[in-house]
Amino acid sequence: MYEGVVQDLIDELGQLPGIGPKSAQRIAFHLLSAEAADVQRLITALSEVKDKVTFCSTCGNVAQDTQCRICADPRRDTHALCVVEEPKDVVAIERTREFKGRYHVLGGAISPIDGIGPDQLRIAELMRRLGGDEITEVIIATDPNIEGEATAAYLARQLRPLGLRVTRLASGLPVGGDLEYADEVTLGRAFEGRRLIDA
Amino acid sequence: MYEGVVQDLIDELGQLPGIGPKSAQRIAFHLLSAEAADVQRLITALSEVKDKVTFCSTCGNVAQDTQCRICADPRRDTHALCVVEEPKDVVAIERTREFKGRYHVLGGAISPIDGIGPDQLRIAELMRRLGGDEITEVIIATDPNIEGEATAAYLARQLRPLGLRVTRLASGLPVGGDLEYADEVTLGRAFEGRRLIDA
């Protein structure tokens, strides 16, 4: 429909997650009429991300060096290790400023439908890290969905023999949410995990 | 929050229309774990679009040459000219296969709030094209919104002295739509433009 190179760009943009054909068309025409310098900045950002970003050899988080900023930071607590699925989960937890330990990024969750079993995740690397004697608590912070729960259950079984304190993030009502709109599973978990109020 | 180059990419993606911070993050992490060849294809498509795409010197549509494919096509009817706001409108009309004439792309619509008046649009170029004697009908196909209607009214005034047949696309109920969900302006237009049924 469009001149070849415009259609090529629409097709490539349409491959990105969450971008349908209409959005791809809109973005392509935006870029067509954008300043050449703006498009060049996007091109540079894309090339740099593939050239410069690697994954931390210790935790699997994104890094610009062999170690990510968190693993390289000597002020972080070396006794607590938080296990997450993806690098973006590290960022989400860092934003809370609740956790001062280090991370381990699995690179996904167990999902037999997608062909992802324990061997496709960085679980062997996790077990090797726990071999040392520094880590005393492992906090499993996988997503609260079927795959994340399955991964947490699998990890808990693997970690039990090591005699560590293994915890899981609490499930319950989201803060600022409305009780009547909570789904029954979440509400059930909130009951299950109810806590004494200090009077 | 993220390693520098990842954050740069998220920032650049977030500048694109319709992409918020969450989508930008999702796309950036998708690209991080994508094949280098896929990212390279996107980079190539972006550079080519700025290097190779120009605008047709006749109609203002996107082109890879001095003339776009439609203006260069000798089979198109030279008597009818369809005036649209953007190149994507050309594609939308071409998809209907209803129109065999040529186009004129204004490059937008009159919008005083955005500082766009008649001089910022390709209206002088349109008047020059109409100077020849080939074109006998001008179909104004600007968007059916405030800016598009204002542009259509302005163009109709400019074109009246030339003695051409000037038409506007019909407004009315969208096909496949539901009468009760039509807004009152559209429904009013549908009444205004009602047509005799051939019995």
C-alpha cells in the first residue's frame, strides 16, 4: 500500500509488543515528519542497547559491565537474596527502597506451555550462588500468577535442603484498591495472610 | 533507574506517539532479548525512511522519487482530484477502490490553536494545480472533525470562483454501526443527507 520503505518500517514497528498495525502506521508517519536528529537519537539508542548492554555474570540483571550496578555495590547486604523473573522486576523492587540485599534474575518463569522448564531458567546459577555461606535468606519474588507460583513452589522445594530462610512476597489486597473489586483469589489470600493489629 | 543505555532507549521510545512509559519499558526489554538481526532490521527501516522517503512534488504524498506512484501512474483519471489531510488518508481511500483520480495532500488541517493556518498547508500548491484545465471535480476529503470541517469550508470558498464541481465526502451513520450508539451530530447529518430509496 505504502511506498516500500514506509511499509517496511510499519511492518518492523508492528513486530514490537503491544503495537498493532494502526499504531505502527501512526508512529511511522510521526517519524517521517520528525526531525532527522530525533530519529537519529532513536537509532543510536537502539544500536547502543544491543552493543553495550550485557547481562550481569552474577545475577543476570542488565549490566554495562561484567557486573551490574547492584552486584558491584559494596554497600548492599550480602545476606539477603531476592529472586525475580525479569530485570524490570529488579527496578520495581528498587523503587520501593524496602530491600537492601542483592538479586537473582531467573530470566522468566516455569511455563510448560511455552516450553520453559527449570533448565531454561538461571536456577543452576542460583544454586551455585547459594553454595557460599553468606546468603541466609532467599526471598522469592516471582509474579503472583500461575507461572510465577509454579516457579516459587519449585524453588522452595529445591532450597529446602539448604536450611536457609526462604520467604515469598505477601499476596493480598492492593493498597488504594477497593475491596469489592478484588477478585476472589486475591481476597482469599488476603484472609489467609491476615495479621494481628497491634493495639 | 536502569543502566544508562537502557534508560536512553526507554526515553526515546517514550517520545513516540501513543507509547507511554510502561509500553516503552516493555518494548525496550523485548528488544534487549531480541535477536540482533531483528533489531538491525528495525534500525535499517528507520534509517531508510529518513534517507529515501521524500514527498511527491505534485501532490505531497510520500514518495521514493520526485513523483509518488499515483501521480506517476498514467492510468489514473486526471479530471478528479481528491484533497486529503495526510498521506495515510490516501492509503485509506485507495483501499476502498472507489476513486480512480489523483490526490492532493494538504499536510494537515486548519487549526488556529496549533498555529496552523492556510499558509502552513499546501493550499497554494493546490490552487496552482487547478490553474490547468484538466481537473473538473475537486472532492474534499478532510477529516469529519472541527479542523477538517473548517479546512473544507475554507477550501470551498477558495474554489468557488474557479467554476469547478466541488464535493465533500458524505457524513452519516457508519456501516455496520448501531443507530442507538450514534452521537447526535452524526445522526443529524444522516438525516440531513437522507436519500430517496429506489423502489
